[in-house]
Amino acid sequence: MKYRTIGTDPKTRREVSVLALGTMHFGTATDEATSFAILDRYAAAGGTFIDTSGNYAFWAGTQGGESEELLGRWRRSRGIGEEIVIATKVGARPLAPGTSFVGNAEGLSATVIRESAARSRDRLGVPRLDLLYAHIEDPKVPLAQTVEAFAALVAEGSVGLLGVSNHWAWRVEQARALAAAAGLPGYEVLQYQHSYLRPRTDLPGSLSPDGRQGLLGGDLLSYLRAHRQLTMVGYSPLLKGGYTRQDKLAAPEFAEYAHPGTPARLAALREVAKDAGATVNQVVLAWLIGGDIPIIPLAGASTVTQLDESLAAVDLELTAEQRTMLDAAW
């Protein structure tokens, strides 16, 4: 395994593995025995960065919490301590069971942030959340209130690092500027959907007519290039199996990839995979990990075999020529 540092403050920064494990379906679609087997394999391979959320898996007809609860049981049964960094999120929990967060989310008020963080700590069985993300935007709450509420949790020691996901770039910068001006800790880890295929950014999203805030685009890449101390975590790097089952790319949820550039990128990916003696999934992950702006891929797995494929990508070193071929395809 390879590792990198997230965060800048010596009191809260952590060393984490360059491959993160997503646990969205653990405790629901992925049963407990399988989930434990995947977690055990990940930890045995040196993996130290696990991702969840307080609203996983609300789509099962609840308000979420199943993933965190399973992770709490796994931690206790295995005697897991601070060697594993668990990141979770607040803000997107539906207000009632059986509903969606779209237009119906708990939001990012000071009260919600404090109460949701406490629920996550209880479910995970930890005194401090290693990394807490603002999951989605809440334009109804003044940004300063959200910034101050997150900072208060850091000050009291119940949260370590702060992160942000699925926000417009200007909102991220505004929040970080407010924190800096007040001498408060701000967002240091960003989590957005990112993969090798390039998405269209002009399609309306479920939360905004201006597009999907969750896609990593040129504005955020430029922002990361100017702020190298920040960390980007890329979720859905393997497009839910879209690289190996391209019929999935035809699904409505991947409409942003339906453009003439996608076949060229897929052809380059297959050629590099053949040349490297690797799978296309492994090439995607290696491309993310070793890029000029290194991304921590957040890879999910429903079997140990799937996880092993992703773990092998950590040691895959793409040549300069292979990277040039991948980057130039369009």
C-alpha cells in the first residue's frame, strides 16, 4: 500500500492509503458477512481510509445510518482503533423515512451539524470523527453559520478534519475564505465524482438547473492546482462497473458521458490496459492516483475479488507515454 497526508494542521492531519474504500451499501445491499470480509481484506492490505455517510442507505426506505452502524460493529469486533480513518458526511439525510434528500434534506444549520455528527459518532462508536464532510449545499442557511458550526466541533475535539462534497467551486472558496478570515479551520478535503471519462457539464442536475455540483470539472481542477495543500477524493471512479459493462454507460444516470469523446477515451484506455498487462479498471485507478493532481479514488466493492482488483492498481505505474495517450484522447 502507498500513503499520503491529508490536512495541514499537525493536530488533525492524517496519513491515509491512496485508495479509499466506499461502504455505501454495507449493511443493506451488501450483507454483513460479505461487508466484514471486504473490510478485513482492505485492512490486511494496508488500507486505512474508509468512507461512509449518515444518510446511507436512505434509499432502502429509512433515513440512513445502516452503513455507519455496520462499521461500528466491525470496529468493535476487530478491535480497530485510530489506525483506520473513517470519513462520514452530514447534510443530506432525508427528513422522513422513505423519502429522498432532494428538496427534503436535513441541511447544514448549526443544530443539524451538531446533532448529525453526534449520531454518527454513536453509530461508529468513536469519540471523534476523523473527517466530516458537508455532503450537499444548503443555500437556505447562511454560509457563515455552517462554517462556524463545523469549526466548533473541531475546537471541542469531536471532529478532526473538515471536508466538502457536491458544492459549486465558488461556494467552496467562499466557505474557506470565511473560515480563514475568522481564524477557523476550514474545508481541507474535497469529494466529487471523478473518473477517466470526461463528462458533459452543461446538463441540468437534480439539485440545480445549472448542472451537477458533484462533478469534478475544470474550475475545481484549477482550484486544486492553485491550492496544492487540499486533497481531492474522487467517488464513483469506476462508474459503477461502466468500464467493463458499457451497457451501464447508456443508463440515464450516466447521460453526461453520452458524447463523441467517450469512444475515443475508451479505446485509449483499452490500448493502455493491454500494453500494461492490467485491467481497464486498474488503469483508471492508477491514472487517478498518479496524476499531476493526484486523486484518492473512492472505490466501492461488493466482493473481495472486486476489491483485490482495485488494490492491485496501487502498484501499477503508468509510463509517461501511456499517460500521454490517455490524456490526449478526446
